[in-house]
Amino acid sequence: MKVEFMNEITYRTWTKQDGSAIEALISDSFHLEQYVPEPRVLAQLKHTYLQSCLAEQTFARVAVRDGRPVGVIMCNAKGRYRLLPHLPALWATLWHQLRMSAASRRYGCSTESFHQMHRIYHSLTAGRAQRYDGVLTLFAVDKACRGAGIGRELLHQAEAYLTDCGVRRIYLYTDSTCNTAFYDCHGFSRADRRAFSSAVPGSTEEASMSVYLYEKQYPEEEPPCGSP
């Protein structure tokens, strides 16, 4: 069912005040509780996830409805990245990783599934990193607001930024629990796949999924008429 409230949505640059709402979007969209069910460990995982995205991004936009962020996109144009402005987010990522590890030991909640997922991410781009000059680092829309074109508009704004920066090929990670058809419909192609299984908290069963590497190439701009 199509959601009709696009005229109520505004788009703006991310601010620090959006942190809690964005962390909630991250947790709901990527099902972080299936990796870390202990709330105190999960809280540090959400902090770590957001700060790691902020440490990498060069562009961050949020979609807002009734004063609350209901969508977010972050991307990186490698040619625009500068280390110094990102140092606070890098330090915050490390700090929350340390706190997550301490909480994991204290409350007996393993974070191995989360780390295993990230190892899979790195394996997908192994030997390919040099072909990309951009990446979508974070993309999530509130479940209650999907179908209204919010994701499409956020992607449009991010891609406008990337192409203005001269980016020619980007990549992103996603998995079979997400709406991969969205990327198929917006010019992305599936470059690789890995299988992933993790223990289901409180059960002897395992949850299985596929993890994907998607990429998209943008055409080079044609020179003006009369240019050599």
C-alpha cells in the first residue's frame, strides 16, 4: 500500500541532535537485536554503528516528518574525504567499541555475529576497492514511512552530490532481509554474494541470509560542443 504524505516530509543535513532517532532507524532496519539481544550491549553497538558511518561519510541527509527523522542516507566521495574533520567520529567509534567489548564480557553477550558480518563485508570488496571512488555508507527509512518515495528522494540527493564530486562508481552492502529490489530498480547491479549464518538468541537454530555487494557506475560527462 502506497503511503501518501510526501508534502509533510522535509530534507536537511544531519545534525548531532538526530543521533538517537538515527540509531533507532539503524537498529530497526538492520535487525541489530538478532546479533546482540542484551540491551546494554546493543546500546553500545548502535553508538558504534552510527559513529563508524559518520567517520566515513562526506555527505549526510535526513528526511524529517513532524520534527522526527524518518530516513537517512550517508555517502562518501573519496576525493572529498579529509581526515581531520572526522577525527571526533573516529575516536567515538573506538570508544564505543571498547565499551561494547566490556559490556559484552560483563553481561555474557557475544558480539561475534556482528563482527562476522563485517568480516564478510571486507571479503566482498577484497581486491575490488580500487575500482570504487564512492560508497553508500548508510541508507535507512522508517518502516512506517516506506512506499512514499522517501528512499527514492534521499538516493537522488546523494547521487546528485556524488556525481557533482565527479564520482564514477560506487558500492554498498546489503542483505536478503532488506528490499534489494529497490537497488535493482535504481540502476545498481549485484557484484558479489556471500552466505551468512548466525545463532538465534535463545534457540539452538541458526538464521541464514545472503549478504550482497551492489555497485553502480555513472556515465562520464560529455564535453561541451566545440571542446577538444
